[in-house]
Amino acid sequence: MREKFFLAALFIFIGSAVFAQEEAVSDEELERYAVMMDSIDEMRIVLLSEISEMVKGTDKITVSRYNDLSKISDDGAKLQEAEATPSEIEFLKEIQDLKDSGTAEINTTFKSLAKDYVGASTYNKVKRAISEGGETKSKYEEMLNKLKEDNGG
């Protein structure tokens, strides 16, 4: 009886040790993940910059008016109540179209990088390891910060 218990415990231990080894994240996998996330962050920054420049560079609406109207842009009654002009509404739509197309491009790039550059199973493994914290998360944050410094940010 004791031998069966000991053998069962030994197999469970060996099985969990093998599983833990399979789940270890290599520095190369972590670096690919960090490069992917840095690339996506850069795309977001560029999109926000484009939107900001459009808002600052238009004569259709002031920045403060845009900020006020953008909060209610999906509510026609509130836009009417705020006395939004047709050109202001048209500009809000232009900005929303830019946001939508930029977000779609970011999502497509993210999926492509996760699948083709990092690998779907590696992406999931690294993401899970980072969410658990510890050394993997610290290494990831360090890599990401280094990449951001290299980008000038």
C-alpha cells in the first residue's frame, strides 16, 4: 500500500516537474513578446498623435470645443442640445473614422504579431507568466523599458 502511494506521489511530482519545465519562458520568447507589445504601443502613440494634430490643426472646431463634444459625439440629442454645427459634427465623424481605422489596423497587427512573430502558444505562455508576476514580469518590464528608451520614449 505504501509503495503504491509513494509511486503515485512520485509520478505526480515528475509530471508536475515536466509541466513546469514546459511552461518556463525563455529570454528569447520574452524578448519577442516585449518587442511585439512595444510595437503595438508605438502604433497607439502614433494614432493618438495623429488625432491630436488633426484637432489642433483644424479651423472647424477649437480644442476645448472638441473635447466637450467628443464626450457626447454618439448622442445626437446631446449634440443638438450643445448646438454642435454641421461642420463640427462632420469633424467629429472624421476623427471617429480615423480612430476606428487606426484601431482596426492595430488589432490586425497585434493578431499577426502574436500569431506569426511570437507564436500563439508562446504568446499565451508568456502572457500567463507575466500575469503571475515574479521574475518573468520583472524581466519583461525591464525589456520593455529598454525598448522604450531605444525608441526615444
